Amino acid sequence: MMIKIGFIGVGNMAKAIIQSLKNSSNNFIIGGFDINKNFKNTCKNLKIKQYSSNSELVKSSDTIFLSVKPQQVSDVLSEIKQVIKNQMLISIAAGVSIGKIQKLLGKKIPVIRVMPNTPVLVGEGACGYSFSKELNVRQKKIAEKIIKSFCKIYFCVKEADIDVITSLSGSGPAYFFYIIEAMIEQTKAFGFDETKAKMLIAQTLTGAGKLLLTTGEEPSILRQRVTSKGGTTEAALKIFEKNRLKEIIKKGISAAYKRAKELSR
């Protein structure tokens, strides 16, 4: 059965999702609309149908993908509220709750709220998603098929937990990049080549993540296996402990969680 999916907003994240959908199945007929001046070329490159307006897109779609910036959501939903019927709407707009989407539309349509992260762009995405109560069994299956096409790790959660996922995997890449910045800066201070440092750190991060996923062991156990008594790792960890790095990270994640809840309201 063919499923018509219309993307409202075709930015980098939407492009990655579209490509994943096209790679995963031939049952998706995909179109989009975007106010970006290069949108025509984007549609040509992605080989998707180009719509002339959001309203036209909605009228022709079974499933609508809301992939605009959070500050654009109100205007976009106001534009389509008269033409949307009972199509399923998948939103990746950060901090915009299901209730707010339904309120702006003035109707209780089926909504899926998804919190993906930027590794979606390279086929390594993780996300959490939540269903509104209006979805039927068939719509849930379609939504999960779509989500699985662009995320390697995915969890269906109650909507309140989307804020936790935002503070973890949503914002998480930035935390790791911040640490990587510090590592590169220090290796440059040693006079080491920056390009080589980036490659070594990136592969170390990838490998550590794979170890955590594949072994199923606790991170504390994996850490201890790297840490020899009186060795280099222990010397570094002593500094981290002395400066309460773990507490700083916890406080940072708590701040992200608190901000996510504020935005959701």
C-alpha cells in the first residue's frame, strides 16, 4: 500500500529523513514545501514532488511531517488548520507539545511527537517518540515504520519523558562535541596534528559507544577496564574527580531538562 508523506519544511534534518525513507521502502510517495529559495533544486535532487504551498501539500498527503523550526510552528499550523482533516501529523519541532499542536489546529488530529538528534544526518540517529491517543493501530504501525527508517535506536515513551530524551540524546551530541573541543585544544598545546587528533578522538568515541551497546556492561565496569592503577587513565580521572566533573555534567543535563520542560509549556 502506498503512503503519501508531505514534508512541511525541507531542511537538513528533513532531507536526511527523506533519504532514509526512500532507501527503506518503495511504498512512500514523498513531497514537500519550503520557503527556501533553493527548494526547487532540493526537490529535484531528492526526487520528491514539489508543492506550491503547505495547504496544497496537506490536501494531497496521508501523513504530514512537521519539520520546521519551533518558532515557525504557530504560523504554519494556522495556515493549514482549515484544510487538515484527520491525517496523521509527525512533528520533530523541539519543545512543541502534542497538546499545543492540537490547540493551534483547533482539532484533535492524530499526532506523533518525535525527538531525533543530529546523527540522523549520517544514519546514526537516536530518538524518543510519543503518540497522541487519537492514533489507531494502523497509524501507529506506519509511524513506527517511518521512525525506524531514520533512527537506529528508538523508544516509544510517555510524552513527559520526551523532555528527558531531549536533555540526553537530543542535546547529547553537543555535550560530546564540547568535550572533543577540549581534547583537541589540549593535543594542539602538545604540538600534535589537529587532523590526526580529530580522527583518533572520533574513532575512540565511536568505539566506546559500540562497546557500551554490544557488551551490555555497565559504563563503570568498562571504565575500570581502561584504568590501570598508577597509570595514565587514573591520573586523568583523579583530576576529573577532584574538579567534580561528574557533578558538573549532571547539573548541565538537569539545566537542559528544565529548559525542555519550560519550552514544552
